[in-house]
Amino acid sequence: MREDIIEGVLGLPLAERAASRLPSGWSPIELLSHLLHMEQRWFVWGFLGEQVPDPWGDWNVDDPSVDSGPTGITPAWRVAEGVAAEDIATSLRDMGQRTRETLTTHGLGEPARVGGRFTEDPPTLEWICFHVLAEYARHAGQFDVVRELGTAPS
């Protein structure tokens, strides 16, 4: 699913990568950024317990899970000016490699480390895998709709 979404976004014309076709307002390049940060949050910051720079960097607020939007800002995905979809795609592919390495060196029943994303009662690698897979599946479906909405009727 990761590669399907990457190829789908990169296959769009440049203007379409940053355009939104949905009421929620997200664009395909923002989806790529979200997937990159989401996978990093769960496997690197979450499971491995490593500190990562700007774990919520795909959002316009510090932590959308607890931040209802300071000063009236509604939490939404964002991508910094000048960041290209190709750069995000490269980072997402690298993150996928890091995830594969994690999966081959740890057991599914192993709990995540405390100290990164989790302070207590961390989930197992198996739980994280299912959560990330479900998130990819949801977003792949949403992206399919976005592409369909962008297709001119024949």
C-alpha cells in the first residue's frame, strides 16, 4: 500500500499533488507527509522508543491528539513550503526500509519501549503493525476516491 500511494501521488500532475478535492481539505502531498510521520511515530518513536525531530511535523499544531487548536487553529495536515513530493516519497521509502528492519529483528509479542512515544503500558509490535496497516488501508481508500474525483468523465 505504501508504494501504491507513493506511485499514485507521484503520477499526478504537479498542481494536483497540492490540490484538495475533499471537504476535509487535505492534498495528496499532505497525505504522503502524514504517512511518513505516522509510520515514524509508531515504529521509531513508538516501538523503538527513539527520540525523533518533530514527530507531529505533518500537522499544523504540536500534537493533534491533545491539541484542540491553540488560538483557534483547527488541526490539519501540512507540508512546509518548498518540500517536493519526490523528497517525501524518498523519505517514506526509507522509513519503509527501517520498518522492515524493525520487523525482522523483533518479535511481534515484544512490547514497545517506554520513553519515546509511550510513558506506560506500551502496545506490542503486533498491535502497532495492525494499527499502521489499518491506517494505510484507510488512507489508500481515501486516495483512490481523490484520484477518481480528479478523473474527467469519458
